[in-house]
Amino acid sequence: MLGTLVGTVRRNHALEHATITVMLRKIGHDVRMVGRATGDGYFLYADVPTSLLEESTREALARLKGGEGHLAVTPLCGTNIAVAGAMTALAATMALGSGPNRAEKLPNAILASMLAVIAAQPVGRIIQRYLTTSPDLSDTEIVGIKQGGRGGAKFHKVLTRRAAADA
């Protein structure tokens, strides 16, 4: 059960990334967007027309099903930020070590942190590819799109279903 949920969230995460990539190519990169995958789809927090989101989501799903798995991995993902934070903290901690003279090791910690940030970029993409997304949406379908928001904040919920789960 948990494995099925994790797999479904990974697939929805891939669809979210692919949709945002498709949509940004249509409208440009000046729109702020934040996505969050769930077990039954994903949320998209952005001021975009529902019709554009639906068109982009359907295109993204078709492209993922057609083998364009690269759309599941993006440099815009929060996974990259989390990986950079973890790697930087680890590098700085290791460079500082314990004991006396930690202040003297500060330049080493700064250098180690900078190198960790650089290394985190490809590592974040690898984490996305193998852990946080799955481009295999062969059994996934779009069920609908709901719109919501308050006080100027606008969001959509794209609802998905895995056909195998219904069988």
C-alpha cells in the first residue's frame, strides 16, 4: 500500500514537472509557479488560466507516455534546494570538525560549502530521476482540474488516477 502511494506520488511529481516545463515554454519564464505532488494528482500554485493548465497537462502526459522521460527532471525542483542544503551542511560540518581552532577552519568550511553547492546540482537531478519522480505514466490518466484560491492566491488541483489501481 505504501509502495503504491509512493509510486503514485513520484509519477504525479513527474507530471507536475513536465506540465510546468511545457507551460513555461508557451508563456515564458516570468510567471511564478510552485507545484506539490500528492497521491491523487498535484497542486499548482500560479495565476494561470485553467484552460492553459489543462492543455499543458495533457500535452505533458502524452509526451511522458511517448518516452520523453527527461521532462520529469528539472533544475527548478525543490529537491535540488533540499539536496544543496543537506550537502552544504554536511560539508561545512566535516570541514570544521570538532575540538579547538574551529574558527581557523572557517575558510575551509566556506570552500567546502561552495563546492557542495556546485556538486549538488547534478546530484539533485540524479535524486529526482531515481527517487522523487518516475516518468512511467503509462497507467495514469487525468481525471479533472479544480481551481481555488483566496485573497489573491490562486491554485489548481490536477486530479489523476492510475488505471491499474482501479482494476
